[in-house]
Amino acid sequence: MRITRRTAAKAILGTAACGFGSSLSPAITSAAEGASEEHVKTDLCVIGAGSAGVGAALAAARAGAKVLLVEREDIFGGTSTNAWVHTWEPTSGADGIPREIYESMKANPLGVTHADYAKGAPRRGGTGLPFEPHVFNYVVRDLLEATGRCQTLLGTTFYRARVEGDRIRAIEAWYPGKHLVIEAKVFIDATADGDVCVDAGLEYHMGEDPKSRYNEPTAPADARMTLNGMTLCYRITDTGAPQKPYLPADIPEGLCPHGVHIVTMPNGDHLLNVVDMLDGNAVLCTEYSQLMREGYHRVLEHFHWLQTLPPGEGNRFNGGKGYGTWCIAGVAPRIGVRETRRILGDYVLTEHDCQAGARNQPHKDIVAITDHAVDIHGHGGRLYEVPNGPYGVPYRCLLPRGAANLYIASRAASFSHIAASSCRLCRTMMTLGQAAGNAAAICVKHGILPRQVDIAELQAALTSQNVAIG
């Protein structure tokens, strides 16, 4: 589906309440507009402190730019820390800022499960890298503060872009009691859903792409408005004593899909990701508190199923010992959303890129590589390993069409539905953020715009920071 700001209302009905998109409720918007404006000026404003936003802010500040990082949550990390997707899946091309953060997390007792970061590098034969969210948050805060050039505003919600022609002149954000107007030379939209780009009126896609759009090998002839499945992750702990299985009377057995990805946390807890727990399209039409309630019901039903599986050869979970002595230790505060909008950029990464491999791609502006499988959940789902090894993501995927001083660096960057399912992983997003941050710092240094950045200069900076680009 091709959408602009003017045609989006029907497609995203109810999404503000779901937490998808930047719009505030009328009461909060009225309060923000009624508050006195506080004007702030900076070189670079990064909106969103998820994986990409962290990479962008840290890279730009280290490169000499004055950075303001805005984030609506109270913790750094986005989906990885708020939705508890805090296991970095194996993927190549993540030896820059992600590795530095991981090595720093290792200093904290029980911060990470595996001491060897390299175990998580290769897609084939690698292992996941679980870590504790609070440790990630602590490390990132320290790294950003150490630059001396990055101010962070947590608990601050973006809600409007001030646009003049093809330039973002300022963004407006709401911090309790304050109506902030942030002016910058360059902006990086690192929100998961491309909120700044959408508010600026830029085009985006949602759902499947038809075969006719990019001629991708596995794209359907007739595309549907369907989004990847969502998950509410949860964590369990071994009490050492038999536990009575619990399922409220109003929750039917079989409510939740029973497939699950389980990882062991540093302290021995198990983190569970029930892959297709919730239909992806529910984020478009369901109020967020209802989504969370439904997700919690499914968590309870799923764990009840695990608890009541008899131990022995037929039980593949927990080494066949079962979970009779385990209980739920916590449920993620947010739902893990895999896909919403995808902003149209100067280049759209497609399945052709995923299948080609970096050596067969014609692009001269690659700024990150990855080799995660194509992995679509829900309708039209499929999983296959990319056939020719790591492939590259071009710089042009970070340049939204129609905006002169704005980058898009998140899962909402310029990808097709299929390509996004491969490259959306946290460490790849962090590396793309690192590329955008370095590029923005070059813009500030030379007084130029993103499309005027010298690619050789950008790639040289990334290579010096251990970012693989080929």
C-alpha cells in the first residue's frame, strides 16, 4: 500500500492509541500547545533512542556534532529493552558500536549470557546473545554522556514537524509541563514507525508489495495489507519447588500459538518469544491497552501449556525436564512489533539485494552489511537463508524522498516488505544509525545536506570504526 500523510487516516485508524505513530491524544496535544514554548537549537536532533537512534547519536557526537536525542520512553533501546527482544540474533556486519556496547555490558556481573561476542557474528552457526535490558541502558547512558556533546531527553514525545519547503526547520515535542521546539541543521528520524517522515508528509508503504512493484522473486501477484506478527515476550524463573499451574477460567486453552523461541538469561531465567502470538494488523485497529490485555491472556495460556507438559522424552523444552517448578517472573512492558510503515527513500532495498550478496550488488554507497534470513511472520510467512552471504544496505535507503535535511534510520527505512524482514534486526539497525550519525556529522562539519555527503569520506569513517561495508 502506497500512502501519504493525506491518505493515511483510514489506513492507520486507531494507531495513535496503539502506540504506533506519534500523535498524542487531543487533551495532551491541547496541553502541549497551551504550554509556553521552549526553543532549543542544536546541530543534530535524533528522534527515537532505539537501536538506530543510539547508534546515530553516539556516532554523531563522537564525530564532533552537538546532538539532542529525544525519546518517549524512560529507557534507551526501543524494542530490545521495552519489548524484551534483548537477544541479539546472529548476523554479520555488527562489529562497530554494537560490539562496543556488548563488550562494555560484559563488565557488569550477569550482564550478558555469553562472554564471546564473536559467537553471535555469523548467521549460520552463530548463537544468540542475550543481555539484561537495565545493563544495556546503563552502558548506553554512560557512552553518550562520555561524548560531552549529546543531550538526552527521555520521557519526551515527538508530535509535530515544522516544515518549510523540503526542509525540516524544527520539531515539536512534549515533555511534562514543557512544549519544546527543537531547531537543528539535520534531523534523524529513528522512530520505529517513521513518525517524523510521516508528519512531514512523506510517502510510505505498509504491508506486502505486489510482484509488479519490484519484481521480487517471492512477492505475491496480489499484495495484501498484512503486517508481520507481533509478540508479547515474557520471562520465567525456576523456584525449585513444584508450582500449581494457573489459568484463569475466562482464558480458553489453545488461545495462544504454542511455538516458542527460548533463550537463557545470564542469571538462568528463560526468556520466551512466542513468535506469532498476535496478528500484526491488530496494531492498526486495536487500542493499545486492549492489545496488552490480550497479549497477557496469551502469555498466561502459553505458560500454562508449558507447565502442564509432562517431563520426559516427548518434552523438548528445558532439556526434557519440563517447567513444573517454574513461574512467570515478568511480562514485557510493551508488545514487540516487527513491522509498520516503510518510508520511501532514494533507493528501496529489495529481495534482489538480499539474494545477490554484497559482491554482486552494483551499489557504490553501501554503509552496512547483514546476512539474516528472510523471515516473514503471519500471512504469506516464509523463512529462508540468504543464498550468497552478507549483502549491503546502501546509504540512499536512509534518504527519504522529498526531504533535504532528514534521515530515516530504523526499521521504517526504505526497504521492501520482504527485505525489511531480513534487515530489521537490532544490531543492523544500530549500524545503520551509526552510518546516519556519521553522515549527519559530515553535513554539520562541511555545512552541506545529506545528498551532498561524499560517500568515500563516510565509508572511510565507518571503516575506521570497525563497520564492515563490503
